[in-house]
Amino acid sequence: MRNQQWLFAVIAPVLVSGLALWLVGAWLALIIGLVPLCALALLLLRKLHTAQSRAAALKSELNKLLFGLEKSPQAILFVEAGGVVAYANSNLGELIGIPVKKLIGRSLLEYTDLGIPSSLFQDISTAVGKKEEWHGEVFFEKAPPTGRHTITTCSPIYDEGDKLMYMLILIDDISDEKVFAQRMYTNAHYDAVTGLPNRSYSLEKLEQATLAAKSKESTFTLIHLNLDRFKLINDSRGHGLGDKVLNQIAGRLRNTLYDGDLLGNLGGDKFLILLQNQRDENAVRTALALKSAVNEPLLMEEGELTLSASIGLAIFPDDANSAPELMRCAESAMYYAREQGGDGFYRYRHKPGNGAASRLAIESHLRHAISRNEMSLAFQPIIDIGHNRLVGAEALLRWHNSELKNPSPDKFIQIAEETGLILPIGDWALEEACLHAKRWQAYDPDFVVAVNVCARQFEKGHILTAVERALSKTGLPPRALELEVTERLLMGNDSLTKSILYRLKNMGIRLSLDDFGTGYASLSYLKQYPFDVLKIDRSFVADCQHSEQSRQLIQAIVNMAHSLQMEVVGEGVEQLEQRRLLREAGCDMAQGYLFTPAIPADRFTHWADQYLQVQPG
């Protein structure tokens, strides 16, 4: 018994120690085995958290992207390679009149009869076939309310294996700009009262008819018709009745003519009529019919009116071989008919020495105009109508030639351009204008002189050399010189012209777009060029008192110009009311007979002093 107790006393601690060691070892082994598992679990948890964070960030970025796409002013469409719509924003739904939810997941081809033009699918195919972006104008004819004009861009998107994945289609709605451009075109080319082609458009049509007749060796008759004593109606009965009379007379004249003949309004009571392939007896019969149409009593609410007209006829090419000369012949015949008492017509007869200088004579004299000191400049003030302050002047060319009876610029400028004589004449005018402006800057350092330049002067960069030479010789700061160009210069979208304009701008020269509204320039054109000033054509200003449409158009032009950081000048201001309306529209400056006609340089300083003295404050 005692031995057993001893053995237990000896072995027990050993067993306990061994068991303890075994247990400790087992736990250590377990712990050692769990460490990598725990580490792996921890790593997985960390990666899961990172993935969740990235997914949340990606979702956030995606939401931002979708929010941006939804708020974009463009209609945006993602189309899968098979033609299935993957995404479309709400603007597209509004454009074609279909909820976006009905579009997504459906084939785009299903909607060809619901407003998506079939031509767009051809454009998409073209872009995919050429693996390039397509850009063009697309009309959505069924878009509410009456169709929408758009600029659409189709961009194919490929994966790394050059396989087509998506087609991104961006659609810009330009309908408002189209409407604005059409309104501008209508107001620039048609008379607001009669709806007939206005003076500038009628003369453009006459020029086209002249060129066509020359090429076909055909003939036509030009008629200049002027209502007799029409001013009495406006003065005694008001412009409202006068406008009604003009509108009715225009309708009668139109009904008298054949299809293909041209009827235009030269301003107020003056009409231009072009009779295609008519001359002599036929033209006389038409003139008699026009006279009878005018003579027929007008039954107005205000009472019965009876009118008459003085009519002048000129025949191409018998009487003249160019549009301006033919116009002068017809006008001369009309004045002769009016001098005979009116209510009749007269066929132009050429008389030797009747005062119309031939083109050859003008060209011959122009070659010596500078050397003989026959050229001079007249200056028309430009007024800041917001502060009644003189800010500059436009330099206008004058030709003093007694033999040719001092031809006006419209008679010799075109010939000068065609012959290249405009280059030396233009250089002289530019230097002379800078010279006077430099003197006037002694009184007003901010004074600016504006000089007209033409397309011929831009050829081979001639204008750059001329400007640099004029500024160098006169010492005039570049900021004091403004060059005026017309819309016609921009028509070719010539890269050289654009480059020259930007070089002039970088020199510090101010650039002005003259006669805006009479040509073809649009908002898209204006954005491309660095103009500082936009000058509203005088035809809009002349109509603004009597035409709400003209006033709205002026307001739109001013707003558009100001949005492009351009100043606006109203041309041809002759009455205080016109000045007031321009100022209310936000127009910055004005020029015209209300202030003064163009005056010689030696009288300009005196006029400026007088103008300054009568201004308040």
C-alpha cells in the first residue's frame, strides 16, 4: 500500500506535467494553425471592404455621370452594335415624343415611323463603315410641335480588339437659331410693309439677271415705278394708311406680272420690276397694264383713293450692259416721266453726254486719282448713345473729279476692287485716316477711327503690311484703329482670311463687322471670328419705328452680340425716335444724319467742339 502511494506520488506529477505539456502543445499547434487562417480571413475582409468602397465610389461616379448626362442640353443616345438602345436621356424623349423608358432595350429601327429620320441610320452606317465620326444636320420632322432642326454627331466606340461596341449619338437642337436666322434673312431681304424683296435684294436679283442674260445672250426690260405724290398721303392721313396703300398696290402689281418676272420694293413708294424676255411692244403693254393697276381706285375704310405713277423703262443690253447702269437708265426715265406731270411712262433713250461716265473712263481716271490729289476722306462721328459721348468716327472715301462729276463710292469702288486699284487707294485711305486720328487723340486719347477694307486687300496678306506701315508712319496706337469688313468677306470661310483677322486682333487692332443682317453671317460665323464690334445695317434702323418685327430683331442682335462680348453700333440713325429705340434695346453706339453727315477732316474738330458744348453736364 505504501509502495503504491509512493509510486503515485512520483508518477502523478510527471503525468500532470506531461498532460499539461501536451495540452499546451496542442493549443499552440492550434493557435499556430489558425494564424494564417485568421490572416487570410482578415485579408479577405479587407479586400471585401475595399471592393465595397470601390463599388460605392464607382456607383457614386456613375450616378454623377448619369446626372451630368441627364442635365446635358444635348439629346444623348447610346446604341449597342446590334441597334439596341442602351441609354437615352430625357432630352431625346422630348425630341421624338417618346418616353425614354420605352426606348431603352428596344431596337432603334422600331422607331423610324415615330420621328427618328431614316437618314440618321444611313449616317450611322457611314460612320461605322469608315470608322470615323460623322457630323451633320438632321431634321426630326415629327418632333413636336412642328419638327426640329439638329446638329447630330455619331461616334462609333470600339473595344481593344477593334470590334464595334457602341454608337454614341449627340444631338444639338438648333431650331431656335434656324428661326432666328430665317427671321434675319427675311428682314434683311424683304420689305416689312409689302413683303416684296427690298432694295438690296432686288438689286442683287437684277445683278443675277444681268449675268444670266449675258451668258444666254438674251434680253429683259427693267421698270422703275414711283407712285406720284404719295408723300401727301403719309403727311395728311398718316403712315398707317400709307402702309395699307403700299400693300394693296404691291398686290395689284404682282397680279399684273407673269411668273418669272421680278417685283421688288426700292423703298417706300418706289418699285422695281424686271420683265424676263420682254422688250419694245411687249414691255410697253406691260407698262400700260401696271399704270392701269395703279390708277384703279382704292376702296379703303378711310375713303376712296385714286393714285397715279411715273414709270421708266430701260432695256438690257440696248440701253446698258451692267446692272448699275441699267438701273440708272430706268431711274432717269422715271424722273423724266415725273417731270412731264406723272401718270405716264417713258422709255429711256441714250443721249451723248448725258452724264453717265463709262466704266473705261472711271478706270482711266482712277489710275491717277491719288497722284492728282483727287481723293479725300470725310468722317462720320460715332456716338456712345448711353452717355452722349463722341467716341470715334468712320472714314469714308470721296472722289473729287469735275470731269466725271464727282462719282459716288458706289460708282467707283467696285471698279477699283476688280482692277486692283483699290490696293493703292486703300493704302492711302488707311494712312490718311490714321494721320487724322493721331491728331484728334491729342484731345481724346480714347478716340477710334474706323476704316472700311475689302476682300481684295486681304489677298496675300496685303492688309497686314498696309496696317503696319500706316501705324508706323503716323504713330497711331493699334487700339485706336478699327477695321470694318462686310459679311461677304466671311462667306468663303477662308482659312487665310480668318488667320489674318486673328493676326490683326493680336496686333491690338479693333475689328468690326459692317452692315450686319444684309448678308449671310449667322451666330455660328460670329463665334469663329474675333470681332469687337457689330454694326446693325441701316435698313433695320429705318424700319424700327414702324415695325415691331424690326425692333425685336434689333433686340435679338444686341443680345446675341453682347453674349459674344461685342459692342453694337446702329447705322443710319436719322431721327430721335430711332436713337431712343436703339438705346432701349441696349445698343451701345450710333451714327447717322441725326448727328451729322460725313464731314471733311478740317470741319470735324469744330463739329466735335460744338457737340461737346451742347451736351449736358
